[in-house]
Amino acid sequence: MSEIVLRTEKLSKIYTMGKRDVKALSNLNLQVNKGEYVAIMGPSGSGKTTLLNVLGCLDKPTSGKMILNDVDVANLPEKELYKIRRNKIGFVFQTFNLLPYLNAVENVELPMEGTKRPKGERRERARKLLELVGLSGREEHRPQRLSAGEQQRVAIARALANDPAIILADEPTGNLDTQTKYEIVKLLANLNIDRGTTVVMVTHDSQIASHTERMLLLKDGTIIKEKQGLHLAKKKLVCPYCGSKIQPNDERCPSCRKRL
Amino acid sequence: MRAILVIIALGFVMAIMISIPAGIIANQEAAQAMTTNFNSTMTTMQEQINTTATLIECQTSGQGMFSGGNFSGGPGGFPFGGLQQQQTYVEESVADAIRSIGGVKDVVEFLTVSSSETTSETINGPGGRTFTISRPVYTITGVTLNSSFIDDYSILPTNITAGRNLRPDDSGVVLLNSNLTAYFGVGVGDKVGIYGESFTVVGVYDEAGQGGSQGRFEARSAYMNITDAQTAAGVTGNVSRLDVYAEDVSDVDSIAEVISVAYTSLQVTTYKDRLSQLDNMQTMYTQTLTSAQATVSNTETVATQEIMIAVGATSLIVLFVMLYTVRERTKEIGTLKAIGFSNWNVMSQFMLEGMLLSLVAGVVGIAIGTVGAPLLSGILLPQISPFGSSGNSQFSRGFENAGNFGNFGILGASTVTVTPSLQTMLIAIGAAVLLGALGSLYPAWRASRTRPAEAMRYE
């Protein structure tokens, strides 16, 4: 029996645009288990971003429950919410959103500011996280001296800073070229496998989504379809790029020759 | 880039804030110096009048301190009319006649003749202003070289810098002012031609007992035996000035009365006239001092207003810059909130930034202020004027040593230097940080209230 990290019950979000009410989310029920890798897909205006904002406690739902680690956060006041965001949630953005005047390691340290962790330990942890995402030796670089892919890696390391219960990624590959796209997806997949990090990713790229365990299709603010992903990550014996069989210690995919 | 511009702009405002107190202090010091200088001069003059109470000066027309002096470039109301006067003389027999008046102790004869050649002289007034005058290159002063006169009435200069002073019955020799040695190109022992006659330079003197050179004319006198002077100037048997000494102060009035009735060509001046002149000067200088003090207190009012404007300007600059910054960095604020920054974290972040901005501006301001304080305070604050509102054209020989040249010598003694003090700088830094905090309060609050979901959409 897997542990439930995130659960929503009849989650609704209504925006008032002039006289008209727009239902961005309507009675949405969702459950994410610990260690899952979930993709949320849907056309523009289907409510993907609203859902992610509500899940990430950036926005409050109009009604319904949102239970994160057994706590209903839907009606928590702001002075409690920021702690939830800091300790339970890791955000990865489409545009990376690194602070331009801080270097990589300082960016990763940022969420640890205001926690009880001592200064030296924060630096140590930030370096370890950068190593984990494959950026050893780039710690002192500022974002403008890093490639797009590297910036997103820093952002992922930052999301992991406070060991969150869940990582919410909003189109994490949206601003990346094809090659880098897969590297990031693979990185998230590896984190999911190796560390059991729960990941919820919003994307409209079905290829990217197919590399997750579970895909949810959103339309008009509710989940209309749910299907199993290729589950590549769990098996690891299938190439994430072309789907052909691989051996556990293959460096490159035998059929498409892509680096694994 | 924008930060640099803002810092420079703020720096200027801070510099103004630093310069103003420095300017006030400088003005106060200048007013103080003026008062001190004035008081000591008045005391000296008073003493001089007291010690020469028995002296009755009898001068022929054209005989004055600056006869023939011609002003150009002076400020309005300057105490000299600058009219050229024809030198006149009286016969030596007049001296003998005066000697026979009851109560007269001594009559000392002088002959002062100015060269027809003139020179332009530039003197420095206060505040960097200069004045150019045209005056005779030299003046010969013939003195009755009688040992008792020399001893009793100090008719000769005392500050001999080379050679020796004139002695009783010296003849064919001259005592030159140090300003004239260069003009004639001579030293002690050399021969010098004056009015076609040849004289041996026996000594060089300097003006004694006078402070700085500011506002003074160079003395350009050559002292010699009166007989030599008469011969040289071609006015044998004539004198231009008689110093009449009474036996007692109580006789002065009656003697002066007799002389002025008998010899209308002589201008008679007693200690009473000198005292009334001193009174006039006192009135004039008091006016100047009063206006200086008024300037100082006016300065403080102006400064208070200007500092308040500067304070307002600083806060407003910080306010708008920070508002712009917050707007520009909305997305960053959204990010910070998304990754777990509390409202307070965000607010303090921006407060800190605003304070840092104005701290740096404060340091820049001190740099600008230290260099530019004299200029800035000159522009921003009323300046003390060393000139009185009115002048007195009558200056008697009795004031020559003490006051020499009126306003300049007495009141313009100190140049105003404006230097910000360390204390001012520290206060300015403190004020900068405080104003930074004040100015960024609202923008920071705005930032902290940003709703992350909306901020993330902002591009």
C-alpha cells in the first residue's frame, strides 16, 4: 500500500472576469502517491497552470479540499502557507526563474534561507545537490554563464533544497531544445527512481509525458482521462528515447545511439 | 547602469545635505572672525587716539593718505571718491607762527610730495574679488630730523629690515620702503635718483605692526631730511603738513581754533575729530556686522528649508526607484514566494536593498560633498558680505597703522573655508540609511503583498 502524498477532493477554482465567472478547475479529484512520476497534460486553457498553482499553494482554491501530507492546506492563512511552500514543495518553472545576480550555489541555497539549517551546512548541501544534478565545478557560475539546460538543472537542485514531499514542474522542458529536453526529463526520472522523489509535471508535449508513469489529461478544469505511461523509469531496461530494449549497463541505446 | 545613475543623483542630494551644515559653520566662523577682528582694531585705534591726544594735525589740501589715488573696479559705496587734488603748500614761517601760540609745545614739519608717475596696483578683496587702483609710484616724505622729535613723536618708521634708520641731521640719504627697492633697483649703500637729486640709501623699512596683506595698499614712501625733500621737489621753504603738539590736552581746542581761523588753507584735525571718525567707522562696521549676523541666521532658515527639500527629494527618489524595481522584478518576487519566502522575508529584502542603495549614495555624496562643499554652499546659502552698506571717505593719518584700508583690513580678514566635518558625514550616512528605509517602506510592502500566482504570469 503506497502512501498518499497529495490528494484533492472536489477542487474548484473560479475566476471572476468582469461579470462572468470562469471555472478554471471544477470538482477535480486527484491522488498522487509517494514516489510517483505523474504528467498532467491538456490543451491551452484546460486549467493546467491553475491546478499547479493551487497544488503549489500559490493560489487558493475556491472550494474543495487539498490534502498535502495529511494536512488540508486549502484554507491555511498566508503565514502558514509560505512554510508549506518552503518545506513541502519544490517548484521547477518553465523559465527557470533563477536569480540573475546570484551564482548557482547561492540560488540553490535560497530556499534554505529562513530555515534553522546553519550557514555552512546550507552551502554544503547546495554543493551536493548541484553534484547530484551533474553540475560539479559550475557552482560559482551565474545564470547568464550557464546554458538553458544547466539553468534548469540548477532550478531542479533548488527545488530539492529542503527535501520536499513533492516536486511540481510547470513545463520544465518548454524552453529547451530537443536534446536538452530529454536530459532534463531523464534527470527528473532518475531522481524519481534513485531518491523516490515524487514529481508532478505539467506539459503539453506528449512525448515528454510518455516517459512518466501516469498521464492525466485535463480539460475544462477536470481530469477527463488517465492512462499509464510507458513506465520506463521503473524498468530502466527500455530506452527513454526510442523505446527499444537496453541492457542495465549500456551507455548508449543500441538502436538509436542516444546517450543514456 | 541605472543603479549608478540613481546613486549619483542621490549622491548629489546627499552632498547638498553635507555642504549645507558645513556652509553654516563657515559662515558662523566668518562672522565670528569679523567680530573679533573688528573689536581688536577698534581697541587699537582707541589707544592710538588716546596716546596722541595732544596732537593737532594741520594739513594742506591734497595732503591725504591717498591723494591722487584713483579707483576702478571697486564695489558700490566704496569709501574713496578718487578725485585728483592739486597739492598745495604753506610756508615754513607758518610753523614758526604756530609755535608762538600759547600752549603749543612743538610743531613738527613734514613735506610729502608724490611722484607724477603712477602705477596700477591690484589688491585682493575678500571672496576672491580684486580691485585695481592707480596711484603714484612713490611718495617722498621729508621729516624734520631733530633728535627730540624722533624720540618723542615717532615720526619715522620703526621696522627697519636692512641698513639703519634716519638719524638727526642726516642729509643726502634716504630710507626706502621695501616695496620701492625693487622699483628703483637699489639696496642699502646704493645711490638712487629722486626728482633728479642723488641720494644714498641708508636703510629699508617695512610697515610695522600690520597683519595680513589682504586689502592693503603697499606703502611706497621714501623718508628723507625735510630740507633735502624741499630741494628735490623744488619747493624750498614750504611744507605740506604740520603736526602741532599741545602742552596739555586741555589746550588742544583753543589752539586748533586759533590755527583754523588764522590759516584757512590748513585742515585742522584734533583727537575729537579722530574720535568722531572712529565713531563713524564703528557705526559703519556695526552695520556690516549686524548684516553678517543677519546673514548667519538667515542662512539657518534657508538651510533648514533646503535640507527638508533634500530629505524629501531623497525619500522620493528612493520611493520611485524602488517602486520601479519592485515592478520590474515582480516575477522574481513571485519566484521567491513560490520557493518559500515569507512576506516578511520579501519585505526585508527590498527594505535592505533600498537602504543599501542610499548608503552607497551617501558615501558617494560624501565624496562629492567634500570636494564640492565650497561650491555647493556658495550656490545654496547666502554669503556674508564683508562690505558695509556705506562708506566714509575721510580717513585720517591716525588710523593709518591700525585700520589702513577700512573695510578690507578689518572685516575681510578671513577667507571662508567650507569643510564638512566628520560628524556631519556620519550624520549624513545615518540619514541616508534612514531615508532609504523610509523611501523603500511602501515599495517593499507592495512587493511583500504580491500574490505569487499572479506574479508568475507577469513578464
